[in-house]
Amino acid sequence: MIVHVGIDDADSRIGGCTTYVASRVVKELVELGRSFVDYPNLIRLNPNIPWKTKGNAAVALRFSTDDPDSDFQLICECVVNNSEIHTGNANPAVVMFIGGEMPSELERFSERTLTDVVSSKQALSHAASHQMRIATWGNGMGVVGAVAAIGYKLDSDYTYELLAYREPENWGSKRGVDAESVRQMDRETYPLTFNNYDPKAKRILITPRGPDPVLFGVRGEDPTTLLRALSVLKVKEPIHSFLIYRTNQGTGAHLTRPLDTRRLKAYTSGYLDGEVASFPKITVGGHVFFKIRSESDEVACAVYEPTGDLRKIAVKLNPGDSIRVGGGVRPRSRSHSTVINVEYIQILKTTPGYRFLSPSCSKCGRRMTSLGRLKGYKCRHCGSRDERLQKLSEVLPSKVEEGLYLPATRAQRHLTKPLQRFGLEKTKSKTPRPEGVWYFFATHPQDTGLIPISPEILV
Ligand SMILES: [Zn+2]
């Protein structure tokens, strides 16, 4: 029979990583001879929820077994042994659903976890109504992602990520990934891999910073390209293991629903169409704020300084520009109104800007001063006045072009759909069965010296 196992929140803010724990589980299941019917799924949930763990990632494993109960037991033990429960910072959950056909209400629940805020109570009630096996530790919040991952089908657009992990003794030390080889890999695999490198900041993006077990992660369109990318990388420390995940990263899936301007629910994600209603203002710290008018409501939008390129576009918007903004809802506080934290701007139609000027003096040519509304102007320099003169407006051509604008690569979220992926989207299709090399577990990595991965073992 086919079972679906969801694992979430096995990581914590200080270290660890849900995908690493999942990779340990996969190793055990592979050794038991379980047959996987899909690549492990790495599901990113609503990134605008502030109480998320690091990347808000959950994992689903789908395989056939004749002994789901003992598998569930084994998986729970593996999660306990490998996650950060002992530090009190992880709140893992393991959930198992038995059966082939996914209930449609479970799919809808999963879709909601991408854009909305859902409670562990709601997740538990779904789990209970579908007779799932459930194990939770800590505060039990992990159950949301675990149930969501099971129900998330990845049947429209999706991508892959090859995640390589470090030897535990190397956790916390500098990662031995050669930067030049990352740039070479990026050139050789473009456009089939993405977000390897930020050319403006000259920064490698495949390696996380921090003490977690991930050595690097390469994102791309298909497993074959990821293995090719791996063979180009020069890695100066042993690879403990790797796993290829199928994932919703890079699909923009959290920003596909319209936000309701009447009820901008805190921490939801989506998009809003409207007209720019005010000139953008730059605040202390370099953040850009402007208002968008949508269906007679005005909503404040914030484009933060680290978004780099996106911020540069935002400051050039003119009132009247017709745009779509995607992002998350930051709730009203004592110091500010409800704000959309902008993750992309699509300029649908530009309008020229304008500014009002006082007329020039006909005698001396200098700028005149208003005598009050509709009362004309006088010249403070030569004393001439003219009651009939009116304010002049000057048309300023738009400084932006229509199109889609994203934050700098380094500031993009896991779910952000990079520009290069437009046109590469996968369409509704059958679940791809894992084939070829989709995992690697070093048996005695201490004996292998440097890289245990060579192109030969990848074919
Ligand atoms: Zn004058």
C-alpha cells in the first residue's frame, strides 16, 4: 500500500534542519527496501508568518510498504534521534496518511497553508478525520506543516533541489565550497538552475550561513541538471549525504491569490491590483513606502531596503501607474497602518508624472510667487505682478517600463519565482517517479578523504 508521511518542524532557530532529519528517514526506508513513488517533497509554507521556523519547510515522503505501523515507529525514532527536541527549540510532528487517493479537502487545506494562517487545531482535525497516525513533540505546531505537506500535490508547477549535507563534525565550521566552481556551474547550467549566485553582490547563494547541516543546495528544473551541476562543483569537504527533492520553491505559489482589501488578514500572502495613489517616500533606513488604490480602498505598500533592485523601481513609480503588487500583510500596529510587504511589482501601465510650477516673470525671467489661490502671481525680484497668471504643470515622462520586477536575487524568498523561470513552468502532469541517482549516503565518509562524489557514481 502507498503511504504518505509528513514531517515538519524538526529544525529550530538555532540549528538543525527538517530536511536533514528527513534525509536520515529516507536512508532508513531505503535500507528497508521501501519503494518511493515520488521524490521526497520539500514544501515551503506561507513565508509571511512571523512565528515560522527558519525556512518554513515541511517534507512529505511517499512510498509503498506492507508494514505502515512499524515504518511509522521507525520514522518517529529517527526524528527524535536527529532533531533538536533536546534543546527544547524544535516542535516536530510526524503524520502518516495511508491510501492512494488524496482527499480533495486535504488538498485545499494544504493550499491554504501557503497563503493563510492556519492553526494546529485545524490541522489535527483534518488528520483525525482521515485516520492519520500522528506524533508530535513540544508545542505541537509542527503538525500544521506535516499535514500540509502530505496534501500538497505539486501537480502544477514545481522545481527540484539537490540538498547536500555535511559531516556532523563539520557543522558550524566554514563551508568548503569553491566559489569559482559555483559561478562556473551557474554558467554551464543556466537557465536550468537558479539562484546559485548573486552577480551584483558577488555572493554565492547555494550555501547557507549558520551552523545547520546543509552544505549546499542547488535548485533547478530537473534532477539530471542538478546532478550535472554537482559534478561541476568543487567541494573541499566530504559530502555526508545528498537528496534530490521535488519542491514548490521558485514557483511563486504563495502569491497566486488576490488579497481582499476589505479584510487584509494579518500575515496572509497574495497580490493586489490597483493604481499608485501617492508619490513614493523614502524613509530612514532607505525603505520605500507608497499607497495603492484598489477598489476605492487605499493600502500602504512597503519595499524594504534589502530588496535592492525592487526598491530602485519602487521610488520611480508615478501616481496613476497601474500595477500589481505581490506580498504579505503586515498587520496594523501602534506606529503604522496595515502594510503590504512587497515581494514583487508588476507594472501593467505607466502614466507620465507631473509637477506644478510657478510661472516665470515676463520681465526678468525669474520664478514668481503666488498671491494666493486664483489671485495670480508677483515677482519678488522686479516687483511686477499679473493677476491672470496660473500655475503651470510640467509633464515628467515615466521613469519605469512596464514589466515584472523582483527583489535582488539574494533577497528573494524560497518561493519567489525568478524571472528566468517564466516560460519554464511545468504543467499538470503525472507524478514523476524517482529514478537514477536521487540520494547518496556515504557509508564511511571518514575513509573517503575529500569528495566522495565523482561523476562516475552519478551515472
Ligand atoms: Zn521679475
